Amino acid sequence: MTEEQMTNRPKTYQLDTFNELHGRGMSIEDICLMYIKTIEDDFHLTIDEIVDYLQCSDRYVRNEILPYVEHIRINQVARSMLMKYAKEHDEPNELYKKRILFSLSSFHKFFLKNTIYSKAYIRFYMADFDFEVME
């Protein structure tokens, strides 16, 4: 990818696949519950899990998968609220520490739509073999 393409690439919060969770005017507990419900419902796939599954780099996931798969971002304010909520309610969850979480169902759809199975064959002709081998 050229430097010009990188600078013209939309930010993740500008993508159609970015699901913004609006918490304005809500209590801290309601915001935490909204995030928790969203994470439990479908947004519990991490970049690290995709990297392990596809055996690719973190950068590849951010550049080639993130723009096409629904995801949420947990900003620093929401992360600290979630960690505090988890500590108070004795509900620790490692996902609260992540910045980006993908929709598992959206990832499955993307993966199935964009996966190609190919099988290579090599054709050998009799003329390719030495006469001695064919006897």
C-alpha cells in the first residue's frame, strides 16, 4: 500500500462497519451494561484471535479485515468504567482491556464470502519422461 493510499484511507470510526455505542446522557452503570450486553451478544472476537486463526499479522487484520467486518471500539473512558464495574461486581473480563472487538457473526460471513479453495494439479506427459524410466 502506498503512502498516499494510507493517508487517504478512512479512519476506523468513519467506516460503515464501525458500530458506535452512544452513551451521552446515560449513567455510568447503564453505559457499562450497554457495552457488556454488546460484547456478550456478538462482539467478542479480538484481533489476537483473528491473528492466531489466520496466522497473519496484526497489521494485516487492521488493514484488510477491519474495514469489512463489524466492530466496536472501547475507548479509554469506557475501558476504565468497565474495569471499575467489573471489579465492583466481581465480573472480570479480559475483553474489557481490548481496544477493538469484532462481531463474530460478521467475521464468519466475511470469511466465508472471501475464502477461496483451490487445488493445484500438475500434468505429466509421457514425452516428459526419459525412455528408460517408462520401461
